Amino acid sequence: MLTLDNHDEYAKLDAGRMLHFLRELPEVAEAAFDRGQAARLPIAQPRCVLICGMGGSAISGDLIRTQLVGACDVPVVVHRGDQLPRFAGPDTLAIFMSYSGNTGETLGCLRQAIARGVPSVVVTHGGEAGKLAEQHGLPTVSMPAGWMPRAALGDLFFALLGVVSQLATCESPDVVGAVANLRALRDRIDETVVTKENPAKRLALALHGKTPVVVGATPTTEAVAVRWKCQLNENSKQTALVAILPEATHNDIVNLTASSHSGHHLIVVTDPEDSEFVRRQRAITLDLMRPFVGGVHEIEGQGDSLLARQLTAIYMGDYVSVYLGFLKGVDPTPVDTIFALKDRMKVAMEGVR
Ligand code: PA5
């Protein structure tokens, strides 16, 4: 089996240079935040913030939503779909996240927002969303070229944070602290650190041949768990499940304790801000599940703020997913089926609005 300590050996698999893009995440954050802050807000005091996007572009919305649950006076809703929710109106701030600018669902919502006069901001590299934004004079935060959407998390997320942090009802985030924590973690888990001292490589080895089940909690770590699952799907080409507490105690807990799941490996993401209810419930849940699963790993992000902890917990998952991809002999970058499906949908939707 390939060893993660011989970089030359697995560098051949990394034709899309995912490790390079991963390394850049902390480096792009502050500039992206500034670009987001410089975008003109089309409404100063919205009654609701609506974030539309899919996949690697939507996850930034999830992170913002979960951070703002306890820190923002207005509701933040993340929408993954092609129809703009009916509640979106003149008092909504709608933010459209699409790295490529060509994602059908996000474009569907954007077109409806323009038709309905919903105050909108577009975060994109360009594509059709970029064109629509230009035609209709919508404030736009531009993304750099050449990234896979999921690898552009540093740009997409911090740009969104910059936009949202302009709202008077939201607290200002500690971007500098979060970036420092990301850099410190990178020093511990990047490809130059040998497996013996590298928790991300060790976890990738433990997951190899297993089905990961990533357990998060509402609201602190649910977006982190979803990101882990998606990165395992796309970078490692690995089936992965996600279970969010407390909801998971009302369904997932049944099947996971009904029979042996020795091929399933739990990755439990915790946070010091988890409520006492969640802590106790998680302990009992793990007690019940442990005898049925192959292994349990606990992960906690680093830093004084939820922002820093969410991002470092995600960064760990990103590295694990790339290392697991290498162990499976796959290039983490290509997601051919996503592109093929988008191409077919473009044809299928021709003439339909
Ligand atoms: O990771 C990916 O490539 C996907 O999940 C995309 O982010 C998703 O298809 C949406 O594309 P975009 O981010 O360009 O709108």
C-alpha cells in the first residue's frame, strides 16, 4: 500500500494540485474578507438573510448560519434549490454563492430574485451569474480563477463573512485569530509532517476501507460535519454519512444500533460551546453506538472563537479527505460526474425557465 510519508509517491496522483490549493486556504482569507466588506450592501437593515448556493459554494452559507444563530438579530436561511423561497422580498438580503456562476439551481433563484426586486449580492468567479449581476448592477464579490469550488472555501467563505459582517445586527468576527489557528494547524498536518506525528494522516489510515459517519451537533458543528462528508465524497471518492445531534438521536441511532456496523467508523466533531444537553446526549449516544461500530474518533477545532474552531475542524477534514484519496489511489480533484450532470442538465433545460 502507498505510504503517506513518501510525498513523491503520491504527488503523482495529485495532478489537480489539491494539496497546493489546500495549503492556500489561510493565505487568501483576509483579502477575501476585505473584498466582501467592500461590497455595497443593497439593503442596510434586512429582516432576513437568505443565502442561495449548492455544494462547495453552499457550505459557506451553512457555516455563517450556524455562527450567527447566537450572534445575529435576524434569521439566516440557507437555500439549496432552484426556486427562490416565497418569503424572499424587498426586506430580504439575498446572497448568491456560486464559484462557477453556472450552477442551475443558484441561477434559477438569482433570476427570480432579479424579477422580484429582492436586494441581492452575488459572490462568484463569473459565468452566467457574473453576467446577470453586471447587467442588473448587482453588488458582486469576485472570486479568483482556476479553483475547484470546494477548494475555494477560503475565498468564498471569507467573502461571504465580509458581506454579512457589514450588517449592524451582527457581531464582528475575529478573522486574524481564525487565520492564525488555521496556519498553526497546517504546520501540524500538511504533507511534510510524517504519519507518526500527523493526526490527519493517521485518521486517513484509520478510515481506509471503512464507511465514515461524521457526527456533528446543531448549531456548533453541523456545518463542519456536512463539509467533512462532502469532502470525503468528492476528494476521496468515498461514500460517507452524516448524522447531526440532536436530530440523529431520533432516527440514525436506530439503524446504527440494530446490527453490527463494524465497517462504519464514527468521526465525532465536538465544540466547547456545545450545550450541556448536547454533551450529555452525545455521551449516551456514543455509549449506545460504540459496541456496534468499527471505531470512534473525536475531533475538536482549535481557537478561542467558534469561527476559528469550525474552520480548523474543517481544515483537518479537508486534509484527511485528500490523504484518504491518495491511499485509495485517486486524484482528489476531478469530479467528472458533477460536470457531466451539469452539462446534461444544461441541454435538458434548454428553453425551460
Ligand atoms: O465541489 C464541487 O465542485 C461542487 O459541489 C460545486 O460546488 C457545486 O456543484 C456548485 O457549483 P458552484 O460552486 O460552481 O456553484
